[in-house]
Amino acid sequence: DGGITQSPKYLFRKEGQNVTLSCEQNLNHDAMYWYRQDPGQGLRLIYYSQIVNDFQKGDIAEGYSVSREKKESFPLTVTSAQKNPTAFYLCASTGPQSSYNEQFFGPGTRLTVL
Amino acid sequence: AQRVTQPEKLLSVFKGAPVELKCNYSYSGSPELFWYVQYSRQRLQLLLRHISRESIKGFTADLNKGETSFHLKKPFAQEEDSAMYYCALNRGGGADGLTFGKGTHLIIQP
């Protein structure tokens, strides 16, 4: 099954711990994104990467970090500095195949801080 | 700063009635706008984009630069249209990501 995958589906974290969310794609897309989805808030961009070894902050990057060592992978680390990390996290990707005009989304990871 | 506004959190209409989901935007450049849809227990997916001027599942959306709007319309609602709908704006062209509205939950009553 091709496409974009995220793991785990559910994640629980104690306060003060860092956690890493996985995002992998086999669509040969150059660009990858992390969004946070909160009820009634829509989606907000955390970080994005247009090419390997490069990434940019989105609108709500504080308390998060990313890496892009491989084209297929774009992991997101939620650090202890993120004050309200409980949310649904969505990863997306796009590429020249769709003229960067369509983002493909993963199934999401629901993070709960205990 | 760019912004996407969807004024209705919830919209409920009867099957067969017309549907209009409102979207307004603010953007200083030439906007690229999209509608994404999330059906129950499914992934968020693209419904349509303004540059294609297409009709998908009976939905259409016209970009009105004068009113800075990109409303989504369908003349006759079907029960399978029930979903969460998000209007989105391309942040800077190319691959800079999207700015989303807060979404409208559309419920089609039988």
C-alpha cells in the first residue's frame, strides 16, 4: 500500500518528556509538512521541508523540532517546551507530480499528555 | 498576514437542498485556493482547487477576487456529502504549505 504513513496512531506522553512522531512517504515527493489539528481550530502549520536537509518554521513551531535526513522521512519531535501538546498531528507531502497543488495527508497521530 | 475565514462551524441542510459553504480570504498576492474534505474515519483529501475550475462530486467553487471569496456550492445535497470541509490558501506559492480555515461541519439530513 503506497502513500503516506504515520506512526503511532495513538501516543501518550508524560509531562516533561520528549516524543517523536514518525512520517514516511513513498510517493517520491520533495516537500513534506507537519500540521496540528485542534477542535474548532482547523489545521495549523508547524514545520515544512521542501528538500532533504532543509526545513522551515511554520506558524506554530515553538516547542517542536524536525529533521529531514531522507526524502522519504520527516519525523516531528514534540519537546517538553511545547506547553499544550495534546492534539491531533497530521503529516502531508506534495511534489512536482501534482505541480505542488495537492497535498496528500497521512492518517494522523493523536498525542495525549498525561 | 494571510487568513482564511469560514464563518460557519456547522451547517445542516436537508437532502436535495442546495449547499453553500462560505470561505473568505485575505492575501496580498495572487491567491491559490483549495477545498479539502474529511469524511468520517478517512484522511483529509483534496476536493477541488480554483485553478482547475472543475466540478468534483457535484461541487463547484469560484474565486471572486473582488469579494475575496471562494465559496463551495452544490445544487442538490446528498447524504454522503456529510463531512468536515476546510478551505485552504497556498501560503507563498510553490511548496510553502497551506493556511487553513477552521472548517465547516456539513450535515445532510435525510
